[in-house]
Amino acid sequence: MIDRLMRKIEQKEEEHKLSQSKFHSDMNKKFEASKEEFKQVIQKRDIKILELTNQLRAQEKEKQNEIIKLQIEFNAKMIKLQTETPKPYSNPTANIYRRKLQHLEEQKNKEIEFLHNTIKELEQQHGRSQDSHLKHLQLWELHQNTTSNVKKKCNKATLG
């Protein structure tokens, strides 16, 4: 009877060892599966980060190109304005018109200097901010408004 109980105990111990072994094996499989799944999630996120970084670089390059384009356009317009010479006046009130024109040219030069300073400030802000596209548009609008104001004043001065 004791032998039989001893064998039963040994048999139960063996079953218990097998059960433990199977449990550890199952847990290891689950752990490895979770580990692999986690690696895939990390890989996907790394790829997404890389894509976003590339997009950000492309946008930054586009913005820089836009700044350069606006500067070139601005400089071309400035050269055009500076090379335009007033037509000589043949009537006796020419001195009055010349003085008015000279005053308007001084205002134009002040506005040009202001625009140059604004460009420099915007370029500095562009280095600090990711949302510089709006600022470029504002600069362009400012330039357009200033240019049209100068042209209007010049036209008024020449028309008298």
C-alpha cells in the first residue's frame, strides 16, 4: 500500500513537473510573440518618423525657395523703380513737381529700407519658427501694398 502511494506521489510529481514545463514553455512563447509584436510596432513608428522628417525637410526647402523667389522679385522691382528717371517738365511749375517727386522718392526709399528690415526680421523668425509660410505671405502683401502706394503717389505727383 505504501509502495502504491509512493508511486502515486511520484506519478503526481512527474505530472506536476510536466505541467510546469508546459506552462513555462507556453509563457515563453507568449513572451516571444509579444516581443516580436513590440519590435514591429517600433519599426512602424521609426518608418513613420523618417517619412515625417523627409516631408518636413521638403517643406523647409520649398519655403526657402519661396523666400529666394520673393527676394529676387523684390530686387527686380526695386531695380526697376530705381532706374526709372522722371521726365523733364517743360512748364514753369516744374520745380514744384520736382520737389514733390523728390519727396515721394525719399518716402519710397524709406519704405524700401523698411521692407529690407522686414525681410531680415522675417528670415530670422523663419529660422525659429516652422510656420513661416504665413509670414512670407504677409511680407508679400506688405510689399504689394507698399509698391502700389509708391506707384499711386508717383502717379499723383506726375498728374499734379
